[in-house]
Amino acid sequence: MQFVALNDGSSIKTLQIVFDLSKFTDEQLKPVTTGSSIHVQGELVASQGKGQSIEIQARKLEVYGTADPEKFPLQKKGHSLEFLRDIAHLRPRTNYFSSVLRVRHALAFAIHKFFNDKGFYYFHTPLITASDCEGAGAMFQVTTLNLDDLPKTEDGKVDYSEDFFGKMTSLTVSGQLEGELGATALGNIYTFGPTFRAENSNTPRHLSEFWMIEPEMAFYEIEDNMDLAEEFIKYCINYALEHCADDIEFLAEHFDKELPARLRFVVDNDFVRLPYTEGVKILEESGKKFEFPVYWGVDLASEHERYLVEEHFKKPVILTDYPKEIKAFYMKLNDDGKTVRAMDVLFPKIGEIIGGSQREESYEKLQKRVDELGLTGMEWYLDTRRFGTVPHSGFGLGFERLVLFVTGMQNIRDVIPFPRYPKNCEY
Ligand code: ATP
Ligand code: MG
């Protein structure tokens, strides 16, 4: 007998094929190597061996394509994730990545289902934008100008009137501002699309191209926003636990024994809700030596966020009411004049997974903030407040941060099929 483990990509489990050597020659079986593709006909029978309940006793074999074991980079033994990152065009064929990709699919589907079931509309925001004041991160410029021979204006600057769109344009860092236009028309909307940030942050939590989900809801105050964020993320994790049990079990076994407990920890606990000011006080009084200093007004680093979640509260935390200086211009100012109605959802191992806020709906206050910061080209956005303004809120979830959390992988580059990061743009 010769045994072959057949996998069609639909499951982490393989189907055992049994070749009876009295019916098949060595010559016939030789091209059936790791990575080759075959067509088998035979009898599906209860398995006599251990480790599987059924197997196929092969009658007929056709080899579509053999993978030369001398040259095929994937072997039966396990490979390091770093090695696999260098052959990202082949890594979906490994059991690690097929598991991650199936979980990724399930989560994407869960997200659409969650919002659709709640009556939210899927709203498509543009990828190319001329608005440079979203402020969420450095942007990739989009141009068809000849960089070796740039048209110049009289004062020596690049003449963007000659560029494709007649002005300077970039890839979007967030669909939120346009999402707000959708919410003031359709009520509740969500976006789910690619987002680009040219930040040179070589961290295990940042990509240059990632997918973001941004719901935006008319008539929602910050409390409603927090309720939705908590319900949403628990729904997604529960969906994966229910639909990807085999894959999560496999990933837990190979990478992260605590993964199932960590997922349960999130779905079974109420998230702690805490103002930034109190969070900073806890950090200052913790006596813990942090790499980055903590004081009121600082933009918290991942180590601070994780301390609150993992060591202090031992629960996911929603931190609210951040100093206005470290948050975006559109967030609603609190009565203290110093803090804004921001809400960041902090998770174990990841730190920030969601960033959101109640938006400033007052035309006068928003215009004042826009002037203070010297932002231009915002007339279209200010129109949402100028005409029939409405209290509203929303948040952004980085899709890959969610996939990272649910799969227990360590590096965000390992949860997207073709990662883009500084100095890397293969395939
Ligand atoms: P961070 O402080 O981690 O850089 P941020 O404050 O820049 O995050 P937001 O602008 O609030 O993030 O974006 C919303 C969400 O998008 C974040 O909560 C995070 O989940 C995700 N996100 C942001 N930047 C990236 C990135 N470069 N790669 C992957 N996901 C990201
Ligand atoms: Mg950032």
C-alpha cells in the first residue's frame, strides 16, 4: 500500500488515498510528489487505519502536474514564517496559510452579514482622493506626470494643473469623510475597502496597503458607537469560532496555545469603558517601567494600551475622551474644551484594533477647527454640517488587525495574501 494525503484547499483536513501496489506501479506513483496535482477515481470506504474515518481506495490515477521535489520550495517538513514570506506566491498552498486565508474569508463574510442584517448599506468610497487633510497617515501620491521632466509653474513648483486630474492626488488613507456623506443620506452605512498609508512603520501591526471597515451612523452618540463596536467585534469572533473551528484549532496547536482562550476572553467579557485621563492615571501609578514615557496629553503606545488590557483590567478596554491635540479635527469637542469624544478599542496582544469617535456636527465649531488647523479644500465636507446636520458617529477597524487577532499570528504580513510594506512590493 502507498498512502497519499490529498487536499483541495477547502479544509485543513486531508483525504487519505490508498494505492494498492499490486494495481499501481512505482512508475505511475513516482510523479505524485508533495505539491503535485492529481485526479483520482476509486471507492470511498470507512478507513481501516487510525487518524481518519474515511479514505479512498484508488482505482484510477491521472497526474495533472507534478512538482519536482528537487525544485519545489515547499517540503513536507514545516517551514518558518519568515521563509514563507519570501515565497508569498506559493505560501497559500501551505496548511498555515490556507488556514489563515479561510479564516480571513469567513471574517470578511461575517462583516458583510453583520451590517446587512442590521440594515446598514455598503457604501463605496473612492480610492483616489484629492483631499489631503484626513490626517490619518502619510499618503502615496498618484500621478501620471513624467517624473524626469516635471512641468513647473512660474515660481518653480510642480504644475499639477498638467497632472491627470488637474490637481495633486493620492491614494486614500481612510474612507470616513466620504462615509459621512453616505450616512447623512442613507442613515447607516459601512465601507469595506483597501486603504493605503505610506508610513515607514516597520512594525508587526502596520501594512502599507490594508483593508478597513468604517461604519458611519446618523443619530448615534458615542455610547451607541461603543455599543455597536463591541457587538460587532464579538459577532465577528463568534462567527469565526463557529465556522472555522478546525482552522483555529490547528493554528492554536502550531503557533499559539492560548489562542482559543484569548478569543473566548473577548467574547465572554464586557469591555471596560474608561476616559483617557483615568487610563493615564492608572499607567502613571502602575510603577511599571515603560519604554515610552506616560503623561496626560501623550499619544499612548501599544505597550501602554496592552498594560491596561492585559495586566490592569484583564479585559478589552474602550478608552474615550482623548485630548483634542492628538485626535482628528472632526471629533466632537467635550464641554471641558480640552477633550474630544474619541473611542479607541484596545485588545490583548494587538493594542488598538478600532479607532472611532462621535463627530462634531456643529457647523460653527467644525469650521473654527478647520480654520485653526489651516485645512483647505473642505467645503464639500463642511456641507454635511451646513445643510441639515445630524449627530453622528463611526469607527474604523483595520481588517488585518482583526485577522491577526483571530488567527493568533504574530505578524500582520502573514494574514494578507500579498503584503505591501516598505521596500517590498512583490507579485
Ligand atoms: P496606529 O496608532 O496603530 O497606527 P491609527 O491611530 O493610525 O493606528 P486609525 O487612523 O484610527 O489608526 O485607523 C483605524 C484602524 O485602522 C486602526 O484602529 C487599525 O486597526 C487600522 N490601521 C491603521 N493603520 C494601519 C496600518 N498601517 N496597517 C494595518 N492596519 C492599520
Ligand atoms: Mg497610525
